[in-house]
Amino acid sequence: MPAGEAAWSKSAFERLIDKGYHQTLLNITYRSYKDLYEPTSVAYYEGKVDTFRNQPSRDLNITSANPRTVQLKMTWALRGLSHFLHLPHIKGDTRKDPSGSLFQEREAGLGVYLAQQLLARRIGSILIMAPYRAQVARFNRLWDQKVPEVKPRPRTQTVDASQGSEAEVIIVLITRNHGAPGFLHSTKRNQCDAVSGT
């Protein structure tokens, strides 16, 4: 590995951890709850970090009975707390804008639909997060075309801009039809899916 590449391959935080200095593990997280945070605790802290709360303080009533989920015929859930929807692959449905940023029209449309349904249930804050600027722009354009009158408008941000953001519901638009979304595999982004619930 070239010296320059080695110098930038680790964050300053990772370098400090690797030096072997005495560490004090803060073993309780207050921003999440057990079912959602447990995979992060096991993967990164040998299961030693626990949560202050065992469950969210509010039931968002999102279940597999949701008509959109039934229509898509595929859902995975983390004990009822998070839901993953699978869009069947259609060749060419993920495209690039002039800058090379990816977007996926059907997925952006599904994001608009889900956010609209959640706002109808009086969910206070919704964050739409995507790894590509073009997908954020596509969501915003579709929102303006389909439901401009619905308020409050969900916040939309790229994954990079979302670091440290919180919301009652976070919808992640992966924007891929092949390969893996790199930000989900990066140890520098391990909190991206450890979402707090109110």
C-alpha cells in the first residue's frame, strides 16, 4: 500500500483506538433502544453496550399489513422496528444524472408514498436519506409534483449530510440495482442505521 494511501485509510478516531491507550467504555446508550441497537453492540463492542430503553416510547403502527408492503410481496423486519422493502429489478431503472450521481425513479416514488402515509398518521419528523445527491433531488422533485400541499415536508439529505441527524422515522433510499451500498458496510458509518425512536 502506498504511504499516502495508508495515511488516509483510517480516521483519527480509529488511530487513537489502535494505539492501545487506556479506554473507558461508556456502556449505556440513551439514543436508541435494545432491539435496534443490539446488532451494533455485538458487532463493535462485543455486546458490552446496553440501552437505557428496551423499546420505543411510541408505537408507529407500521406492520406487514401495510398495503404497500403487501403489494411488493417482500419485507424483512427487525422485530417490528425496521422494515426493508424490496423493489423487483428492472433493467435500466437506476440511472445517472449529468454529474454521474445515481437515481432510481420508482424508489423515490415509493419514498414519497411512505412519507405521505406516515405524515397522515401524524408522525412528527421524517428524514429521507440517500447516498446520492441525484436521488435526494429526484425525491424532492416527485414530492413537489405529487403532494406539494402536504406539510410538514420531510427533510431530505444525503448520507454524508445526515451524520448526527435524528428523526422519528428515517427512510433510507438505497438507490441501487446491483452491487452493495458501500455506506452500509463502512465501519465509519456504523451509526447510520442505529436510529433513535421517540
